[in-house]
Amino acid sequence: MNKTSICLVFVLIAVKVSAMDIKTVDGTVYKDVQVTNVMPDAIGIAYVTKDGTYVLRDLKLSTLTPDLQNKFNYSPEKARKFREKVIEYQNEREKLEEKHRQEDLALYRAHKMRSQELDHIKAALYTHRIACWIHIIRTVGDNDCIGKVSYPESTTKYGNLGSMYIRNLTGSQNARIAAVIYPTGQSKSFEDGMFPVYDADLTKYSLEILKQQEEGNDIENMLNPQPATPNMEFPANAAPGDEKQNKTNKKSEPTIRVI
């Protein structure tokens, strides 16, 4: 079967002519203009006004005098088809621009909602924060460490939380760092024991939870973790002298205030 395709091709013809006068049917005269291009329904002209302004504009062929219409091969039928095609392309372009605008708006709304959800997660995690001293036992990888954790004003009987695996916190061995950490409810095993996992970077940990939520996973336990209890470094029945000594030592340590 033969297939016949009919294509309408409209070519913009660049025309270089010497300056000429263009007159319209309403009597308007454009003097010393150059025709820059010719289309089926219009011509483009360029000229300089009396005040020195350089003007580029289109003139509809239907508004020109008959001799000029003949000069530029004006055909009402060709002009109509050309305008229809222009309108068609304009409509397609407007639809595409509107589609892009809606997509951009959707991305903005999604980003806004994600930011709000991230703030919600941060707020939930912040209620479980622990402001503490961390005595680094050793670093793990580039970003984590295992450290002995205690409250700023701990005694031997209360406040020493024991050894923990802390993500996103590192430093030299035996360094003593004031930090705020967040329980994850997880534990990590090493040759020297099992350690509860905490995170020192609220934003990174919040983004980790947000990703889990976006993947359809339940994050309730992550927002309300039940932190594993580490082995206490000091027994609850420590001698009074030890507690006194601890109180004496803590006087030289600055107090961490959580605002």
C-alpha cells in the first residue's frame, strides 16, 4: 500500500535589498526601510526613526498596498495556513511550558514537604538527646568512634553511661569531647564486646530515617528508640569515697547546658 505524506514547509526567506519605502493601505509610510525577511503572511522590516532609534518590526502583507503584495508574492490562502501552523506551535509551546511549570511546582511542593518532614523527624529525635562527655577509646573508620560516655555532672553512682559506638564523631585516642548524641536503638558487635549505637549528627541521622520512610519502611522505632543499655563502668554500690573523688574531679569540667 502506498502511503502519501503531505508536509507543509514554510521557509523564512532572508531578503537583502536596498533601502525602500513601504506603504500600507491606511496611508502609513515607512521610509528607507530594509526588508529583513519574508513570510507567507508578513515581512520583517528594519529602519531608523528621526530620533535615532533602530526599529525591527513585522508588517502583515494584508496591510500593504497591492503592488507590494504582488512584490512579496502574497497569497491569502498561504497566509492563513501559515498563521494556523504558527498558532498550533504556539499552543504546543504553551502546553509544554505549563507542563514544565507544573513539574517545577510539584518539585517545590515535594521539597517543602520533605523539609517539613525532616524537621518533624529532627524534633522527635531531639527529645531523646543526651548531652554528655565522651572519652574516646578508639576511632572506627573515618567518622566513628568507640567512647566512654558520661553526663557532664555525673557521679560514680549516677550518670556514667558506659562505652558506646558513636557514629559521626571522631578524634584522637583518649580525647575528651563534649557532645550531644542520639540513640538509634541499635547495637554493634566487635571482638571486645557489643556496644549500643548512638549518632552525633542530628541532620545525617534524620536524613537516614527520612530515607527509610520514603522507601516505605516503618520508622516508629527509629523515632522512639529503646537504647540498648551498656555495661556500667561503675557499680551502683560504689564506695562513697569514689563518688566524692568523682565530684572533686568534675569541678574542673565545664558544664554542658542544653538549651
